[in-house]
Amino acid sequence: MTPQDEAELAGMIRAADGPLAIRGGGTRSPAATRPVLSTAGLSGIVLYQPGALTLVVKAGTSLSEVEAVLAERNQRLAFEPMDHRPVLGTTGEPTIGGAVAVNASGPRRVQAGAARDFLLGAVFIDGAGTRVRNGGRVMKNVTGYDLARLQAGARGTLGVLTELSFKVLPVPERIATLALPCDDPGRAVAALARALGSPYEVTGAGWDGARVLLRIEGFAASVSYRGGELARLIPGLVHVDEDPWPALRDGRSLAGMARDIWRVSLRASHGAILAARLLEAGAAVTLDWGGGLLWAAMAPGADLRAQMADLGGHATRLRGTGPGPALHPDPAAVAALASGLRRQFDPEGRFAPEA
């Protein structure tokens, strides 16, 4: 089912006699066992005001189209959403609605924030087939409950997104990456913490398993100054010409391995501890967000959550089949709250999470 407008979408939801599989570009989803409801027909730029730094776009629009439109005016989505295709081995085109549904947020999250932080408003169709609009098309206009941002990370369980409004940002004059050889996650996270705790406005802080990686952006003179100061703060840092951030963001170094792929968010200091444990167990590991985001490629069936039981955090198995559910089980209080929200927006269970 591929509705071409909101009215048709609402009718399909009302007519459904059971749960639906909501699909954008199909880049993150396994084969569906339910009727598929695609947002591909809900595509296109609705409104773009470069001077106001705002963009309104239909949810089924591909990320590549959105990024191309912004690039024409030297602007960008500052939350740099990841591309799941390399690590999952899928095809299709990532969509802007899918990025919001999973709150996809790249390395710049340490400085700029997550996808939800740039979401100004949203329109969605709930489980009763009712059109809901929240927020708006300009900044500083949200009153009452912020339902738009509630949709970020809800994975389509609260409604089908149809239109999204964003704050966008200019592309900086210069972007520079500095690297430091390092094969120890503890030393890597210590260096990342020093950089992030400095006044030098780091916009990327990761470890690819062999190097500490730091990114700085802004006016050329400022980037040169801050790069020099970071090199003095962390001896051994040097500028590199390559752009390693898309690969780190997308987990590409792990993509070709015949292993289970996990993505873990946790306290940065705990990220260093978990990385060391996993490396000792034979896993391949990278770190982002200063150590707060860990990627791991583990032997099929290995139980990563058992390795982090004393550290807290949240682990998602992106690829593989064992053990436990792919999504990290919520604590009882959070699960009860999430269930209550789903009952309010989807009383008939049209958007119940897929197994």
C-alpha cells in the first residue's frame, strides 16, 4: 500500500484489520510479515526558507534529495543521520521520515544535538486515522505538549509521519580532522574527554580502533587556531586530509564481517570499559560521541548485554539473531509509560512494534 496523500493514508489506516508494517525507504527493516504501508508516495519539499534556516519536507522524501537541496544553498542537516545500508547490507533509499523515526544522529551529536533537537514540527496520522499537527514551521513556536519530538525515536509506533519541519544550519567555511594513533580504548576515551572538555568546540570525537579522531569546524582562521591548541593539549595529534566521519557514523569498518552487529549507548567512561572487555573477547569495536556510542561486531549469538550488565546503557542488535530481542528492553517504569502512550495514539494496535 502506497498512499499518495494524507487522506488516502488515513483511510488505509482506518480500514486496516490488524497491525501494519510502516516502511520508508526500507533500509532498516527486515522482511515484513504484515501488510506494508509505504510512505514513498509522500515525497517532496514543501517549503524551504534558507534565510530563516527552516525546511518543511514530506516524510517519504529521500535523504539524498533533502541534502542536495540544502547543499545548493550551502546548508545542511546538522545532525548528520547515518546510513544503515552498509552495516545491514540493505538497499533502498534512506528517508527523512525514517531518520526521525529512529532519531538517527551522527558524530556531531556531541556538539549540535540529536535529530529531535532540530525538529520544529511534525504532522502524522495516528492509529485512529486522525491527522495530528504539532509544532510549526518556524523556531520558538512550540506550546503545550511537544508531540513532534515525541515522535523522534518512536520507530513509527505512535503514528505515521507525513510532514516534518526542521531547523537547518550553514555549512562552515572549513572542516578539519585531527588524528592520534591509539589502539587502547581507555587512552582513547581519556584523550577524547580532554578534547571535549576544552574550549575548542569539537564537533566530532571518536575512535576507529586505531586512531583517536577529532573534528573542528568554523571560520578558517578559527579552525587553524583551535587545531593548533588541540595539538598542544593532546601531543601527537596531526591533521589528516581524509574524511573518516561517514565511515565511523555508519559502522562501515564492521560491515563486511560475518558477525552480529551491535550499537550501544552508555556513559563515555563506561564505553571505554566495555570496549576493553569486548576486545579481549575477540570483538571488533569502534567508539563515537566521545566514548558514549559503541559499535561492536561480535561472534554470532554472543550476548553483549551480559558483558555490560554492570555498566548500564542501551544496546541494539542491528544485525544478527541471538540472544534476546533486537531492541534493548526498557525498564519497567519506562515500558509502562511507552505502553500508555501507544494506547493513546494507537488504541487498536495498528503500529504495534514488530518482533
